[in-house]
Amino acid sequence: MFIRRRTLLAASAAITVASPAIAQNYPRRAVQLVVAFAPGGSTDIGARILAAAAEKDLGQPITVVNKAGAGGQIGFTEVARAKPDGYTLGFLNLPAVNTIILDPERKAMFNVDSFIPIINQVLDPGLIWVKGDSPYKTLADLIDAARKAPGTLSACTTGILSDDHLAILMVQEAAKVEFRIVHFDSGTQQLAGVLGGHVDVAFDNVGSVFKRVQSGEVRGLAITDSERSKFLPDVPTTKDLGYGTVISSSTRGVGAPKGTPADIVKVIETAFLKAIKSPEMLQKMDAVGLALKPMVGAEYARYYADTQAQAKKYTEWALKQR
Amino acid sequence: MDALHHLLAGFAAALSVKYLLFALVGCVLGTLIGVLPGLGPAAGTAILIPLTFSLDATGAIIMLSAIYYGAMYGGTITSVLINVPGEAASVVTCIDGHQMARQGRAGSALGIAAIGSFVGGTLATVALVVVAMPLASLALKFGPAEFFALMVAGLCLVVGLAGNNMMAALLMTVIGLLLALVGVDPVRGAPRFTFGVEELYDGIGFIPVVMGLFGVAELLLAAEKRQTHMVEAELKSWMPTAAECKQSVGAIGRGTVVGFVLGLIPGVGAIVPTFMAYVLEKRVSKTPERFGKGAIEGVASAETANNAYANAAMVPLLALGIPSSPTIAVLMGAFIINGITPGPFLFQEQPALVWTVIASFFVGNVLLLILNLPLVGLWAKLLKIPFSYMCAGVLIFCVIGAYGLKQSLFDVWVMLGFGILGYLLRKLDFPIAPAILALILGPMMEKSLRTTLEISGGSFAIFLDRPVALTLLAVPVIVVGFLLFKPRSLAPLREGDSE
């Protein structure tokens, strides 16, 4: 018994001393970044650029692994259930994570607490766009047409309960109109749908189509944010147009499974923050139209909670309409 | 002709030593990726993207595109030799290709696949040069309604795969559709038939199922017969004979057209053109009973369609910036990371780059042919390895491939389970191809129907407003009518029938 107590004492001392040592030993091998969407899409591209840049600061390779499916649910579940040792990180899309949790039919195996939000990378504001030669020249035109023919104008999203979907619901609420909502799986499908004349308007994000807006192939009607996008300075915001309550964007950042030790989280945060603040990152992200908005620690945690609250309201509304 | 001028300039650039080397490396890597089962072109291309970071934009695209259609060819090799589809689109090649190998004609099969791929790819690229923009815009008119109709028409082609036992074929089709339901509802996101098994959220997993039904089942059958070699017959020839080439001319021609047309439509995927080309070939053949037993036209049509599709799929990508399939989406992502956003403005902003890339498609096709034809003999020699080693080797190969998909043992169990199922089905003489076709087309059919109904607000009348969709939907109606009312003796009724 004497020996056991001493051993216990020694063991606990060792663990207390070892914790920071564990963090100092991290990372000792490659780290996986799980992206819950298909390769080649906006999310994936942002993630790959970030991974390539942060590798240098982290000191170990960061491998991007795509686990697409079910609007991100497959990938998020994977991260939630991963070992919290810092070697599996997740690329978290908000509000995708939130809406999956809030939809009971999806039977999500994770909840808000399953992830530790570490650092946000991108804030991609929503963009409402139509074909370049569409009869709707402004958002007001679109809303007028929608009022005259309730439930006939079709608006497409990149997925059910995606930020695009929530944006449509916000517009419906603010402008008192009703659209026919069509769900595609990706921005490129939306392109095919709208350019082919099958759908009237698309709710998407700046990063996916900004080049086409710049070239005139498609026309941006409004940005669902409070400030204009530096990529599309001529497109008015919903706030400019009098719909200040319609604020919706897709944010993507890095998170870890619950239970990852705090010092490891700190190492990750430092490395990624350095990468995000680097000029090469800015250059690469500018080229693909993704606006950087780094958020760490308490700020990100608060944003996470706020997004959950906002998503809750519109998700419940969407579910009632089913 | 402005385009021709640009193209010639493109050739001059593409044939530079540097770009030739990139194309060559891409073809080799692509073929290797295609040979390794489980590592499909999408995953393989994604893994190789970092390789291209150090290259200039044009070089990167040339290499990545070469990897892409190299992978299309690579899948053929394992399909023919060991009945394991190297990647999804090679499934159809297994049907006749492996049978040809069993008859000692592996060389002919691989050879005609190389030749057909070359012809299909080159002709598709020529068509790309000539009609890229106008065709691409036309293809956009193909919306969800037309897509659904195309899928239904495609599924009815199952009739062409039926062989003798129509009932069995239809049963297998339904089983394929049922298997396709497992996973997550494509519109609502709710899990379906997953029985709480988390690994099933993404569906049963097409590649493990196919590797099991074809590859593992083949091993079990061969083991049962106590074969001494994977393929008993002596290898007759390393190349297709002149007669076989002549036989395949029509197949190659038709395969090119089918592959090219379908490659223009975004979302079709590589497997559909191969199936359709195969079934079309069987329909027009004067001796359809040879199909499934080693008809060279079967291999020629499928492989040609495959490559024609791969090259044609570049049209929506380059002309409109819309990727046709997941693999092309990866390619597009790679382009974007390298600073090039495919789309209509690309032709105006960077014509030199686009035309160099197009020129390199031609070059790539030639390179593939040169690379693969001489190697055919080498690949075919693999069949001389004694069966005991081959069997163990192929099984390990398959298990690694299945595991490598998602690092999940579950996929391995699925493969083995379907391997046993495939063995039983073969013993019972049930055709497997209809199940595969249904497994692929089912989800696409469902998603496009539901999107169509979302667009129409729930009304089926949308089909009446769309002539193309209506025409395509007439196909299954005709087919079903023919099946139901087919009189015993066809001969006197052959002319003047409602078909």
C-alpha cells in the first residue's frame, strides 16, 4: 500500500509534467485535415491553400482528406468521432454544421459541443445572382416579379439547409415573397441550372462565381452582408437595398474534436494564424475570390454560438414548411 | 480559321520537350492509378495535385489532364486480365474483355482497347476544337428533366444486357435499385436503410461492390474449378489480328459518337457512355449472342466510348467552366489552385494556354497509344503466373484497394460479401451487369426527378413541356411495349412493326 501510494504520486506528477511535454512533442507526424465537401469545390480549394501554407508553420505535412456526402454530415461525423490527439482536424463549415445538428431527421451523431472551434479562415458572403441577360436587373425587379407570381419563381441553393437556403428564407421573410426552392448539390450545378434557363435565380456565395460576375456572364443582384465585397464592389449589399436583416454567409475554419488538449489546440491555432496572416495566403485567396476573416479563441467561439442561434430560427422555419 | 491558327501555335508549344515530358509523366502516372483498383482517377488526381505546384500553369494542366485519361486506360488492364475493374468506368470492359483473356486473346483485347481509346480520344478532341462553344451552350439546355429521361432510357438498356434470361435481368435491376437506396436521402439528408450502421451513411460503396461482384467472384469460380492458371488458354497473340480490327471498326465509330455526345452533358459520369455504347453495339450486331463470351466489339465500343467521353468532358469544363463528373471537378479544382479558372473568358483571356492544353490532348492520346501498345505483351504475360500465386496476389490487391478507399475495413467486408454473392449469382446464371447499371443510374435518376419536381413545383406536367425529355421517355415505353407484346415468331412481323 505504501508502494502503491508512492507510485500513484509519481504517476500523477509525471502526467502533470508530461502535458506540456506532450504539446512540445506535437506534431510528430502528419496531421489530417478532414474536408466534408468534394474536392474541387470552394471549400476544398480554401482548405488546400490553407493546408499548404500552414504546413510550414506547423512543421509537419497537413494532408487534406475529402469525406463528402450528406451535405457535410459524413465529414463532420468523422471529425467528431476522431481521436482527440490533434492529428485529426476538421474543416468546419458554418452554418452547415449547425443546420445538420438542428434537423432531427438527419440524426446527427454530433452536437455543438462535439467540436472545439480553433480558427476561422474564410467568410464567404452570400450572393444572389441571375443570368447575364436575365430580365431582372436589380433585386427590386426580382422581388417585384416574385410578388406578382408567388411560388412560381424558382431559386436554387447548393444544398438543403445550406447557408443559401437560409438566405432564401430570410429574403422571403423580409420581402414577404415566396419562391419555389430548388436544391442542387454544388455551385457548378447551379451554374448549369441558371445558365441553361431551368432556374430563375441562384443563391450562392461570392467565392464560387465572382469571376463570372466580373466578366458579365452572370449578374450579381445583391450580397447578403453588411459590407460590400472587395471582389465585387459594384454589387449592392442587402443592407444598401433596405433588407438589413438578410445577412448570410458561409464561414470555414479549422476545428478539433472535443477533448483535444488545450496546449495542442494552442499550437494549431498559432500555426494556422501565422499562415492566414501571410501575404502569400492573401494573394492565393484573392485569386480565388475568398475573403479572409481570421477569428480565434473567444471571438470564434462566440461567432459559432451566434451562428447556431441564427440558424436555429430559420432551420425551424424550414422544417415547418416540409 | 482563327481556331486552326491558335491550334497550330498550341501544337508548337505542346510539342516542346518540357511539355512532352509532363504529358508523358502524366500518362504513366495515370495508367498506374487506373491499374490500382480502388484508387480511382478522382482520388488519384487529387493526390497528385501538389506535384503540380512547382510547375507553371500550362504544364500543370497538361500533366493533370494526361493523368486523367491515362487513368481511363489503366483501368482496362486489370479488367481484362483479372476481371477486376480498375476504376468504375472499366466495369463494362470486364464483361467481354476478361472472357477474351480466358480464350487466350488478352493481347487482342488490350490492343484493341488501346487503339479504340486513341481513335475515340483523338476524334473527340477534333470535335472539341471545331464545336466547343456552340455545343457547350446547347448542352446546357439539358436540364434535370432531360437528365431524368436520359437515365430512365439508359436503365431500359438493361434489356440489351439481359442475355437469355429476361426475368433474371429485371430482378437484378431491381436489386441494384434497392442497393442504391441505402445511404442518405439525396434531398432531405435523412438516413435511409442504414440500420444505424454509420459506414452506410454514404451508401454501400460502389467500388467495393463492383470489385466483389466481378473480381472476387471470378477468383472463387476459378478456385472451384481448380484452374492451374488464371487463364487456361495459351496466349494466342499480342495484338489484335487484322480481321479483329476490321470487325471492330463499326464499334469504334459508334463508341466515339456515344462517348462524345454524352461527354458534353454535365453530370453523366464515365460509366453511362460505356454501358450505352456496349448495349448499342450488341443491338446492331448480327450475332448478339457472342456478346458476354468474348466479342471484341464489346471491348472496342466500351473503351472507345470511355476515352471519347473523357476528352469530350473537357468541353463543358473549358467552354463553360462546368465539370461533368467528380473526377473533372477535381481537375477543375487543380486548375483553380494553379490560378486558372476554367470558363468562357479563359478562351479570351488566355488563348495561348487553352490551345496549348487542347493540343496536348492530341499529344497525350498519341503518347498513350505508344506507351501502352508495346506493353500489352508484358501485361498479358502476367497471366502465366500460376493460379495459386495469382489468386492470393489478386485478393491482396483487391483488399488493399477496397481498404484504401476510405481507410475502412467495412468496405473490405462489403467487397468480400459481394464476392460470395457474385459467385452464387454466376452459378445461378444471373447477369450481374444490370444490377451495376441500376446501382449507378438509380441515384442519378432519383436526384434528377426530385430536382425536376422542385422546379415544377411538384407537377409532372413539366415533362409535357419539354420535347427532348418526352422523346427520351418514349424509349422505355417502346421497350416495355415490345417486351410485353413481342409475338413468338418475330420474322413475319419484323417490318412494319410499331418500333
